[in-house]
Amino acid sequence: MPDIKLITENLVDELIPGIERASGIYIMTSFVMKSGVQILSPYLKAAAERGADIKILCGDYLFITQPDGLRELVNIDTRIEARLWHSRGASFHPKAYLMDYDHGAGLLIVGSSNLSRSAFRLGVEWNLAMNAEAEPYTFQVALDKFMNNFYDECTVTLHQETILLYEKEYLIQRQKSPVLVRTITEIEESELMLPHKETEANDHGEIQPIAHIVEPRPAQKQALDALDKTVEEQYDKAMVVMATGLGKTYLAAFFAQRYRRVLFVAHREEILHQAQRSFQTVMPERNVGLYNGIEKDVSADNVFASIYTLGMKNHREQFAPDAFDLIVVDEFHHAAAKTYQSILNYFRPLFLLGITATPDRMDGKDVFALCGGNVAFQLHFLEAIKRQWLCPFRYYGVYDETDYTAISWIGSRYDEEELLAAQLRDEMAETIFNAWKQHKQTRTIAFCSSIRQANFLTSYFIQQGIPCLSLHSRTTEMSRSEAINKLTRGSMEVIFTVDLFNEGVDIPAVDTLLFVRPTESLTIFTQQIGRGLRLHMGKAYCTIIDLIGNYRNADIKLNLFAMDSAEAEKGKQPKIIPEVPIGCELHIDLNVINLLEELSRKKQPRKDKLRTAYFNLKHELGRRPTYLELHLQGREPSREYWQEFRSYANFLSWAEELDVKETEIFLRYEHWLKEVESTVMSKSYKMTVLLYMLERSAAEWLRPISPLEVAPFFHHYYIEKEFRKRIDFSDAESTKLWNYDENKVAKLVATMPMTKWSGSSKGLITFENGFFTLNFEVLPEDMAMLHAWTKEICMYRLHTHFERRGNTEFR
């Protein structure tokens, strides 16, 4: 075909040959009809079977997409990844078909055709098709933009659970509006994804490269020591939790010095550029390269890759699975978790390091799950303030009289139009301005909910004679670096922004933070707090001005500043006004205190909270989570399920998640399941013996065992991993057994786990005549399910027993 071709009919005749040839198939369309899916289904199925990477993004805009069309789509092949864009009333109207043929070849079709039979065959449609060879830059940009949209926070994975939720809303909307007419005036964007070259601003406001750092700072030195110990103990993955401003990226660079080749993965271009500069500073002798939508360096010693590019199968496979000795993962967004897993399932590094400032389970998946829960080192911003590594703060909680209960909550945020109606009022702007004027210092970043709110408040402040700027992805009158210059020099007082400074850009001179948005995400709130805590000459403290109303998370957000969080960990009710580090201050309006007390009284009961967290994870996974998945990925601590229900199976029964057969099995063997979950474990020996039994198969696991039979497995389990040996096999008795002696190991097994568990199990287990026996009958038809449930608990308990925790407070 020519380099560019206009297609006005029978688009499918162009699509099918492209699908048959492509190694990567990426479709983004606003509407999906069952008829269109049926046309492409056999060709997509064949492509999936030959290993093509297939991703399809569709939208719920105007609720035109058919639920049956979505079901047809997800049933084509489990290897096809499909997501749904929640438009929340804003226009979502793309129609794009990208076919990646490898080696610079490909096809991009953009135009008017949605995924429907009419658009493919019958309707009046105009589409332009372009060869990638003719416009390689445009094609790569299109691929990159697709991946950004595909994993946007507005999207959810399509599976039976999410389709059912969509269908309910689809039917409601159809009843409300037989004729769907809606005017969309503006598409709000919350973050700028373009790469940029600026670095930190110096004392004079000039943008300069980050100064060379040849030695780790104190916090980095402590973290490196902890990582060294983690590696020595033969953990192959771990995370470091360090507050914003303590140099996580430099820490990763220092740690990477001991590895031959490194892959650094992040979700934002500015983070990749910043990391590249940091690694060059620490290791100037090594070459570095980017692997993103624009650049494709496959040979560099240190490669800095965009998750959205490396998430595509053909790009991953540009590297051998063992190409990297170390992979560093920067904190990533919830939606991209599946793609991170695809990367980590492909690569086989010697070590995986996750770095984050805010592993907050209130916001879903995080690097905690990615790194198997192993925490090498953790340092919260409050501890860093105590050590004078970050500056102290003065927090002012200002009462916001907005009634947020009257604003619809959609997914993970408030309805944008309803929220704007409450925010874009002169009375609200006056309240914000007066609070800012009363408490502000010299340089302010104000965090807004939307571009329209940022523009509105900028206009109001300018009317009051305050030099300020609304800075976001659509700002044209001034570049970001120029705005940072002006703020740093003091010629501008306020920058109103929309999540632009959450990560990647540091302005140490900022001494005032203004929050004029409800706190929907505790992770983002913590990141934004970190923007003002960097040490800077002449800055004695950071002022935080925060409007607090009856929005979600309002009653718990102040706990982020609490030094006595250990009380909350023990189940005690945290204080409304927490104690903060010396040098910090909390000033809370009386109306705010009354509001927080009221919200605390109305707090959701713990059982209901656990149930909500469980179903959130179930909807994310599209199936019932295992006990270990609940621990690693759930939004509430897994130990709370045990505290409340004494077993995971008992919780599932209470939550009505068990079918009739499962309920019968649970009731028959409830005492056994609770015993496995509740038996005291100062060491892991009991679960290791049980694991040996379970490993023999679902049919054989109940057969009695002797200490001599289990001895080789038992010994190997503790000797093969240094961390297991250190934690459970290093006392005076077990140290003597490091060199395997079958009889001595068997004696230990008999004395410790077998005899002790037999004595404490209330008859469920016996150890008599040299045999360890589970002393209860299991019906043949129950065997497989009870085996699976028992193994879930066993793996959970072993994992949590050996899970590594850092040496400072984990928040």
C-alpha cells in the first residue's frame, strides 16, 4: 500500500491482513459492539496462539459499548489483555488500530471507525492508514501514547466482575436516558508525560544539573548496609521505603555499582531522565541509555525503560531474559501492575529492588506486593525530620464547609463536575486566599483537583495582586522550567498545579504547600507533602495549609503525621490530634476537630472494612484471591482477618463467598483449618513438616510420615536459603546440623515440630509409634479442596514468618 492511504469503506479488509502479520496488536476504540468483536475474533485468536502481544482498550463513554460485546471480547483468548476506560462523563472518542510488525515496520490506522460491524463494513467512515516505515517517529509516539492510555488510572482490567459492574450502570443509564445527549466542554488532564531535560533549581533559581555526589548520605548509607545484609541472606527481591527528599534514586545507583548490568523501570519519563542523571553521577564510567517510546537503546550498561514501552512483548524480547543482573522498579501506578508482572516474569535478574516513598495499602497494589513483602529498609518522613534530614513542618487544618457527602463517589474519586460546582465559587476562593495569606511564607505550591480549579484560583489570586501561575499539561504561556525559576527567585509567589509535582521534580526552596482538593489518595497526599520538606538554606520549616472537609480519608489523614502510630498498629484508637516530632506543629480549626471526631464515630466497622477490601481485590484480580495474595495485595493488613475470624476460610464463609459444597467442607473441617492458621510458631518447623506432606499430592498428603522420611526435605529447606537458616536454623542445636546427619535431623524433627504440635493440637494431630498423623477422617470427595485450602494457609504462614522487615518504623 502507499505510505498514506484514505479508507472510506470496508476497513476490515485492511485490518485482517495487518492482524495476521503483526507481532503486536493494539486497538483503542470508544465503542465496542458484539458484531464488531465477532468479525475480528477468529483473527485475534489466531494471533494470540502464535504469541502476538494483543492489547485492546475500549470506553464506557455515553454507555454505548455493549456488555455482551465486552464478554465476547474477553472470551476470545485469555492471553489478550483488555481494559475499560471509565470516562466519568468526559469525552473518550478515539478510534485507532496499531499493528507492529517488528524491525521498524508497522501500520497505524486512525479515523472514525469504532469496533462494530457497521463501522467495518456498512457505514460511511473515513480512516487514514499510514506505514510505520514512512513515519517511524509518529508510529512510535502512537505506540507510546497508546500504552499511556491503556494503563491510565481511569482504566480497569476487563473480566467478568468488572463487566458485571459496567452492565449494572449501563442498564441504569439506558433507563434514565433513552436518547443519550451530552455536551462535553473540556477534557481534564492531570499530569504531563512528556520527557524534559531540566534538573533542580539552584539558590538563584537557575536550572542546573544535580551536583555530583560521590559518597552516600547517612540515610542512603543505612539503606545500603541493610541491602547488603539482605543480599547476603539470599533474598532475591526486596524493597526500600524512604521518604521523598532522602535520595531513593541515588540509593539505587549506589547499590547498582555491584552489578554488571542494570535495568531501571519507571512509569514517568521525568523519573527516567532523573534516574539516568543520578546513575551517571555515581558511575560515570558506564554508558547509559533510554528505552522508551522515542529511544531504543538495547546495549547500554544501565538501561532506563518506560513501563509502557517495555510492557509490550516485542520490546521486552529485544533483551535476553538474563540480560540484567539487577532490576530496579520505581513506585508504579495500580493499573500498570499486570505489566510489571509480565516484565518480571520474563526477566531473570539476580536481584529485584523496589523503591518507594509511600507503600500505602489504602491505595491498592504497590511495591510491597511486587517485592514479596520483603522490606530491606524503611524510613518514614517523620523519622527523617527527627534526624534533621528533612525540615520540620507547621500544619494548619482549615475548615472546608463543603458537604462532600452530596458529591457522587465514582471508583476512586469524586465526580468531577459535581466537585467543580462546589469548588468554583468566589466564597470558596476567598476562604482559600484568606487562609493562605494568614499562614503562608514565600514560595507556594498549591495542589488542585483539576485544571479548571487551578485556572479559577489563579485568576482569583491575580485579582488580589498575587503573582502566580496555573501550571499543568495545557499551560502554554510559560514552560515548566521557567515557572520553577520564577518561583525559586521569588518573582512568583504561587504555582497552582494538578498533580504535576507529585514525583520527579524537586524545588527545595518551596516553603509553603496549599491543599485545595479533597484527599482521595493517601499515597499522593504523602508524596505532595514531601515536595516541601527538602532542606534548603534559609528555610526553617515548611508551612502546610490544608482544607479539611467531610471527604473520604479525612478522619485518617492526620495519622500520617503521628509519632505514636504503634498504638494504632496494636488496635488502639488513634488520637484525633496526633503527637508530632519536636519542632513540628499542628494547628487545627475547632470546626475541623469536631468534624474529625464525628467522622471517627461513624467509621465503618472492622468486619465491613475487611469485606470491602476483599471484594476490591477480588474485582481487581477477577477471581477469589488466595490468602497470600490477600496479604500482599489487599488494602487491609491480613492479620486483621485472623484477629476477626480466626481463619481465612471462616471469613469467606461469613462474606458468603463459599458455595454450597465449599460451605459443607468448611464446616466439616473448620477445627483443622483454624488449627493450621492459629498454631503458635516461634519457628517455622511445623509448617515445614506440613509443607512436605502437602507437596506429595492432593491424594497422598494425609498419609502419616516418620521423622526419618521428612528429614532430607526439612534440612534442605533451611540450608538452601541463607535467610531461612539465619532466622530458624542458627541456634545452638540446629547449627550442629548444618552438615547433614539424617538421624540427628530426624531427632530434631521428632522432638520439635512433631511432638510439640501433637501436644497442642487438641487431638487433631498425633505423634505415636514414630509416625506423625493428622488424626481426622476426610471424605474422598473433599480431599482436593481441603488440600488446596490447607496449602494456602501453609504458604501464607511460611511467607509471613520469613518476610523481611526493615529496621525502622514501617508506615
